[in-house]
Amino acid sequence: MDLQQVQADELKAKVQGGHLWLAMAMTVSTRLWLGGVVSSRRDLQLIQSLADRVRAVALCRPLLLAVDGLTSYRKAFQRAFRTAVSSRHRGRPRKYARPDIAVVQVVKRRLSTGLEIERRIVQGCPRQVDRLHRITQQAAGVINTAYIERLNAAFRLRLCWLTRRRRTLARQPQTLTAGLFIVGCFYNLCDAHHSLRLRLTVGEHGFRWVHRTPAIAAGLTDHIWTVDELLMYRVPLPRWSPPKKNGRPSKETLRLIERWC
């Protein structure tokens, strides 16, 4: 998909015997939740897994990435969004950071006088950032991470393990990961977003609002899903490939190949 602008942030969840970190990303234009990663440490490996997930669904288009002040974001997204340039020398081609990727950081500091907000452009030029900002219908605003913070509030409201000053604890990381993706899929497919609705004119003097979910705005579906439809949807299995072995394949392997391929 043409993501245009992506915002990413982390959440801290308290579990039995410690805590876990959740890193999530979303698009600004369609409010689509792109996925999340759960880890016990807030380090480069966590952010790199999130950056690879964003790269897997992004087309080769100009992209604006808005994150917080964590230093791992710049290195992780530069590794994920690289292109290989072939040369005359032997060996693996060298990879370079794509020039159409802009990364901005919003650093917040709490001082005695109040909240101080610093906005940095760590990759790209101000003209490129302003152009991508206008494409995502934020011409009147400034660089921010408000959309991902609102999404964090929605996840905290629906997952009791993410709320502050809580008594409920997640016993296993797998439980937290499953709850994260159930809530994320419900947000994308079943929850109509108020800012995504369209005004449809009916007749000469009347109109009505057409409600849309992030998945409808992104072109992934054409209707609002129900909870039963979401939970009963059967995800197709990946295509089976025979194991690599030396010699002639057996008759059983040939039968499986004919059945599945």
C-alpha cells in the first residue's frame, strides 16, 4: 500500500514477574493499524521488528515516518528502507538508504515550567517533510504523533493489561500478543471511525453520512465486518512446498505435490 505517512510508538504492559514493551505503527491517512511487536526489552531489536513489518506492506513510494525521541527508530528504519545498488565489483551489492524516506522525531520533556516539545528532522529535508505533510491532509498542523497516541488510548481502553494503575496482569507474553492482534483487527475491520466518514448527497437538499472503517478507507474490504464474521473467518494456509532432499522424490511426496499444487 501507499502509506504516505506512518506514526509509531511504544506501550508498556505489566505482566507477572516483570513488564513487556509493545511497539505499534499506523497510517495517518486511513488510520489503519499496521501491526505490533511484543518484547521484554525496549531496544533496537524491538524497533527493527516493527520497521520490517512496516516495510513488508509498503510500496516503493515517498514516505514520512513520525516517531518519538527513541534513538533506535532512525537506525531501524534506515535498515528496513534500503535499496541495493549493483556495482562492477564481485560480491553482494551495497545497500543505501532511500532518499524518498523522511524521518521526524517529536521529543517531549517535562520541565518545572511545563511541557517542552522539540521537533527534529533526522532524515530528509524540510521541503520534503512539508510536501508529505500536505499529502496526508495535515497542511494546517505541525509535525506530531497525535494519531498513534490516540490509538494507544483506544488499546488501553480495550485491553486491561495496558491501563495505568491496574491490578490485572498478563501471565504470558502469548496472551498479550493474542489480545493485541484481536483488538487491532477489530479496530481495522469492525470499528467505524468518525473522521473517516463521507458525506453522501441524497437528492437536492438532503445528505447522509457513510461510515467507514480503516480497512474500507485503505481499500482492503467493502463493508463493515461484524464480530462473528471476524472471529469465524478462516485464514488460508500458506502454499505447501516439498522438503529439499537429495535424490528422487518418493511417491508420497509426488502425490502431495499434485494435491496441493
